[in-house]
Amino acid sequence: MTAPHGAQFRPLSLPSSMKGPDAEEFREFTRVRNAVYREISGSDNDALTPEELLPFYQPTPEEIRHIWVVLVDGRIVGRVGVDIPLEEGSRGVFWLIELLEAVQGRGIGTAAYALVEETARSHGRTVLQSWAQHPDAPGPRLTPPTGFGSIPEDRVARFYLRNGYTLEQIERESAFELRGWDDEAVDGEASGATVARLLADATAAATGYRVMQWQVPTPPEHVAGYAWMKSRMSTDTPMGALEFDDEVWDAARVERHDLKATSGGRTMLVTAAQHIDTGDLVAFNELVIGSDATGASHQEDTLVLREHRGHRLGMLVKCAGLQTWHSRIAPHSPRVITYNAEENRPMLDINEAIGFVPIAYNGAWKKVLT
């Protein structure tokens, strides 16, 4: 498909591994992906190596991933992605369009979006959802129906509005600086001491529960419990009017998740709370870092099952995870990045008490096709 100004969309050629002769395109694709995120955020917090990114494009029974490279004069300048969930009864797709600043404003994004809708319709899907970062700027602002947070009505927001989307939710990106873990802050308490104090308080409050930790791959004795908690991420987290399918997780899906998390040199730590009387895993937190031990860490899923809330388990698993992470796994990582819905005040309260501070805001956008 040809877009304005000679741009072209072509399906990405996926190599079998990054060691083969066919890996060069994927290497350049990853470089451009990282460059786009650097232009948006001014940092490399979200950078991945090609080896780390490739596992995310391997086929799975859970979804169909369409991915196109955007080329101008034969050079990769962006990407277009459409993910088709395959859960029973699913009617949605998730999509992204990412372009280098140098080629924006030429109509390429509009042509790319036509490809997105065409793909959604070809799969019989009617609910389109997408996320984008909106750096703060003066001028008019948009507020979602949740009433929590706002974003500037910037170029990206106007693109969504022009194509019939509504802003449904604001997502906060937060960072916790690990540098200075043992250094005293202005208030006289080092960040490591803060985590230790909060962990002690949460441990005292969480009577009847204990902490379990493992590095993926998940030990056999924890697979069933971890799978159940992962399935609850699609039902127990604040979503506003966004639509997510009820996910089904089993041992095979956990194995695929673990392989995706660790392939290419990534490391993931899972910290869980176990209910002692039943042996059930009822809360968990994930921390992950890439092959560069000096790069940013990411806190991925965190959840306390609804029926076990009110026992400080969120604070328990987050602080226990951070303490192990910094002391034993990633002592040279400078910071931890995490994302939360702006209306998820219980989790934001925990993050803020630990020392996470907001660094960016993303808009969650939705359109229902007629």
C-alpha cells in the first residue's frame, strides 16, 4: 500500500533469530522504534534490543499480530501495528501508529490509520482501542469520563478526535529512582530505608499471609496460582469504559509468557503473597529488566485479588520485590518505571508512599465502528 509522499507500508519480515542473515531489517525496525520513543519522552526508559523485542512478535494462540514497517525512500521511518485478541467473543483490536518526527505532518499517519480500520473490519472487529503519550503543554485540555486526570489537546489528541475516538482514561507513568538507595534524602530517610520501613509495616498488617518470590520461569508449584492471578488482571483492574476480554490462563500460557519475558536476556522477578490457611496466591508484582544491567527496570503487572484487599498486600509485594530487586538482582539499574490508571488511587497511594513520582501521562482512546 502506498501513502502520501511516496511512503509505503510493508509487512515486517520476521527473522527466525537475530543471528541469521535475514535479521537486518528487524534490527533497523527496533532502532527506529527506540528512536520514536526517545523523541516522545526524551529518555531511553522504553528501549529494547532486537533480541528482547523479537519474542513479542512470535505467533501465539491468544492473538494475531499484524505489523507493518513504514518506509520513505526505502528507509524505515515508523511502524503500524494491529493486535487481534482471540479470546472467545472478542470484538476488539488494539493498535498503534508510530512515526519519526521528521516524516510527521505529511498525511502518512492518516493513510496508516486507514490500514488499521481496514484490518479491524476484515476480522469483524468493531471496538478499536489505542494508547499514546501526551507530553504536558499549555492550552486546551481534555478530561476523560472517569474525571481523573487530563491531557493537552495536542497534535496526537486531535488525530484521535478527528478519526472519531473518545478519550476514556488517563494512565500515569511513574518512576522510582534507585540511585541513592542508601543516601539520606531531604527528609532524612534514604529510599532504601523507606522501602524497608513500609515493608515492615505491611508485613505486620498482613497477618495470615506470607511472601513468595521466584525468577521466571515459574516453578511448577506456582503455575496454577500465577495463571489464576494473571487471568484476574482482565477483570480486577480499573478500566473505565475500555473493553478487555476475560482472559483464560493455563500452564501453557504461563510458559509462553515466561519465555517472552526472559528471551533475549531479560530477567523477571515475581513477588507474590500467599494466603497461609488455603495456600492460594492472592497478590503479585512483577519486576523486569533487559540484558543491559544499567538500564531502567519496569514494574509490570501488580494485582491484589478483590477478595483479599484491605490487608496491605499491595504494599507488601511491591516493597518486598523492590528490596530483593535492588539488593540481589539489578543493583545497577537507575530507576523503576510503572504505569497505573489515574483513578487507581489505592495503587497510586502505595507508589507515592514508596517514592514513585509522575513523569508522563498517556491517553487511552476508544472508537466503536458502526
